[in-house]
Amino acid sequence: MEFNAQMVALGTIVRKEIKRFSRIWVQTLLPPVITMSLYFVIFGKLIGSRVGTMDGISYMQFVVPGLIMMAVLTNSYTNVVSSFFSAKFQRSIEELLVSPTPNVIILLGYCAGGMARGLCVGALVTVVALFFTDIQVHSWPLTAGIIFLTSLFFSLAGFINAVYANTFDDISIVPTFVLTPLTYLGGVFYSVSLLPEFWQWVSHLNPILHMVSAFRYGMLGTGGENVGFAFAGLIVFTAVLFAVGLHLLKSGKRLRA
Amino acid sequence: MTAALSIKNLRKTYGNNFEALKGISLEVQAGDFFAVLGPNGAGKSTTIGIICSLVRKSAGEVSVFGHSIDTDFSSAKQELGIVPQEFNFSQFEKVRDIVLQQGGYYGLPRAKAAEQADKYLKKLGLWDKRDTPARMLSGGMKRRLMIARALVHEPRVLILDEPTAGVDIELRRSMWEFLREINAQGTTIILTTHYLEEAESLCRNVAIIDHGEIVQNTSMKSLLKRLNKEVFVFDVEGELKKAPELAGHIVEWVDEHSFEVEVEKGQSLNHLFAELTRQGLEVVSMRNKANRLEELFVSLVASSRGEGTDGV
């Protein structure tokens, strides 16, 4: 398949994915905005005003980057896992598998769809946050780079989950029992410096903590001691997940008989 | 001339050690209308699955217009349009979007894909339903949607797996007309079907698969020539108390108005009618008892299983 034709196929998948989550916006775009608004009101405004400062900044300013990041990673993951599994379940994935579209384009297309939803929800949450606090960006390249890579990383993770999933239960296990605990324990609502030393060490094994910290540094310019590590780690792990995703498509695991 | 489809020693063993294909070889020439027949579980859908890459083969070679599915899969796939047995489109998407997207997956620029999608939706009588979600379509419409989708990139080979299953007679015949039309325009058509009347009416060549092996691979004409006898049902005017006696024929009484006559190849129907007239029987209608190909098919499959043949 020639390069131009591949780009047409990629554009077709991305357009289809964006159309899908836009068509069901009440299920895909609205709930995270409402949930994050409640977080801003309850944790940022009501409880936050009594917390005082966290790592030298107001609590509201502290939670905003974490909540944006939480919205982006959750929605990137959820979009790909549900869309790809649904295509598998309805067998409409065969439309792509019988076509000359290369595996790498299929993978990129689904990930771009997940990123589109993740970043779209992230933008909406940012707009909501503006009603509660001023938002400054310390480093645009770093902020954009971290959010882009995080979104891609979780889109790829969602894709792999969808390939292995056999039932709808299988696509909710990882978000419920892995992603949510890691996100809540990933420094979204508190600084790990508040924890005893041992739990600080344990927290540093959580990759989401590094993503949130790097993103917070990009926005606020505080707590950026591990930014380089977070960035490098994200690039490496994203590359690994990309290779795994591509291998799964090539081998046809759970996709071809 | 390069064959439209060439299959050599194709084998497939599934994970549970079930050997679905035992080394089949087949060639379909460009422009042919080819039937693949066989009982359930014979290996027809596995063969089609391998051709379109939804099933991984265990061994063998498949090429489409000379393009190997192993080494030149992109060109091979570009030549193929697939209409599967089961519905395999998103039930929530609109009819036109499904066809349009398929064009995009084959690299057709959006304007061209839209032109093609509209052309085939109109040809297949789905234009009025273009903005309807696929789940709202009737079974026959869903089948036509899959045909439109398979044709959007104008493949040179169209493979249809049981295309008229569950479709009413009127719609089935209109689909036959459409398939004849695109075959006349040069598209090679390969179809599997359980309706042997369909294969007899449409196809020029036929392969019969059973238990993962090809039992017959010949032209429809030469296959039908092998039929040695047929059973005709005669309806007569007036009351018939018993079957008439007709020398050289096995005759069975059916009811007060009809009887069956077995006619062997080479026996004269003129003589038969003359004898009936002599006995004072007024024939008002006559029909073939069973589909000729169906009889032959059952006989060939039985023969391949070593169950003996009867009359072929």
C-alpha cells in the first residue's frame, strides 16, 4: 500500500474514532467533566481552603494538574479498550483485517482516537478549572510533551487490554483494579512528601506518580527533580507498548483464527 | 493467463488438532463464476478465511492474480472483496458511513470513496437507508450492505460466503441478477452456497469440498452430464386409483391426481407421453421432483465418504 493510501486509511480510522466518541458524548465527554468539577468543588474549594498549602502552593493549584492528567489518562485508555473490544465483539474489526491497511496504521489509528478523546476531555477539564483558579504554564514544551506521551502510553495499554479481552468484564478489570488505585495513589490529591519514608519509596514505583509530578512541574514549575527520569521512562515504556501492540496485530493473537 | 485465484496444497489444523483442510488445490480463472459447495463443516469458510487473511493457514500457498498472500499481501488484498457469512459491521454506524470507511481502508480518497459508496448503495437498493444505523436494517438489507461494502474499492475478485442465506426468494433473485451483471462486467465471482439451485443457475464451474478435501472440481455442465436419472412428477386430470404401468420405468403413485416416473438418461420422453396418451391419461403439468444438482451433490459426498452411490 502506497504512503498516500496509508495516510487515507489512517485518517479514516481516526475520523471514525472521533465520530464514535462524539456521537455518544453524553457517555464519553460529559461524565469526566462533571466528576472533575465535583473534585474541584469538594477537594479544591471546600476541603482545600482548610488544607492550606501543599509543596508551597495553594491546594487548588496543586490538584489541578493531577486532575487534568487523571482525566487524560483514564479517557485515553477507556476509549481504545472499549472501541477496539467492541469492534472485536461485533466482528467489525474484520473490515480492517481484510483490507490492505498495514498493522502499524491500525495501531496508530486507534491510538490517535484514544488520544483525541483523552486530550479533548483534558481540555474540557482545564476550562472547568479556570472557573476555580488561574492556570499558568511554566514550560509549554514539557507540559505538552508529557500530556502527549501519557495519552499515547495509556492508549497503547488500552489497545493491548482490548486484544486480550474475551468479555466486557475483561475490559473493566484493569481500569477498576489497576488504573484507579494507581491514579489515586499517584500524587493527584497529596504530595508524597507527606508519607513516611518507606511509603514514599513504594510510591515511587508507581509510574503515574512520575507522570503527574512531571506534568505538575511543567505547569507550576515546582517539584521537578525527577522530570528527566519521568520523560525518559515514558518514552521507553511507550516504545515497548507500541512494539507489543504491533506484535499482537502481526501475530493475529485473538484476532485471527 | 494468470489465474484469478490459485490455491496449492492448502492445509489448516486448528488448535484442537482438528484438520479442517487436508491439502486442497484449486484454480479459478479470471472472469469465472465459481461455486464452492460442501456440507456444513466441510472447510469452505476456512478456505475463504485463509484467502482473506482472517484465518492463519498451516501450510500451502494462496495467490490472487499472481500476488501471494504471504509476500505481497497488500496487492492481493486490493484485488479481493469479501462478503462473509455472518454480519460483521458495527451495528451502530450508519449504512453510508460503513461503506465509505471501507473505501478509506483500501486507500480511496474520501471524494472517490463517497462516489463509489453512493454508486453501490443505489445499485443495491440501499440509497434510501443511507443514513439509517445498520442495526435497523432487515436481514436482506444487511446482506446487500455487505455486498456494497465489498465492492466499494472495485475488486477484481468477489468472494461471497452464503450470500443469500435467509433471504426471501424475490430478493435472492434480484441479488442473482446483480451478481450476473457484475460478473458480465469482468468481476470474477466465487461463492459458497447451500442453495444448489443457486449454484446451478449462476456458476460455470464448481468445486465440491468434503472433510477438508476436494471431491470434485469441474464445470457445472460436465457435472450435470453425469446425472444418470431424474424423477419427474406428473399431474393428471381426473382421478387416479393406482400408478400407471409404463414399460422400462419405475412408477410410483403419489395421490389421486399425481404419480412419479423415474427416467434414465437416454430414455425418450416422447415415448413416455405417447404411452400415457394411449392409456387415456391427460397430463396437465410435469415437474422435476428434486433439484438435479442436489441429487448429484448428495451422491458425490456419499461416494467420497465410501457410503456408496446411487445412480450417478
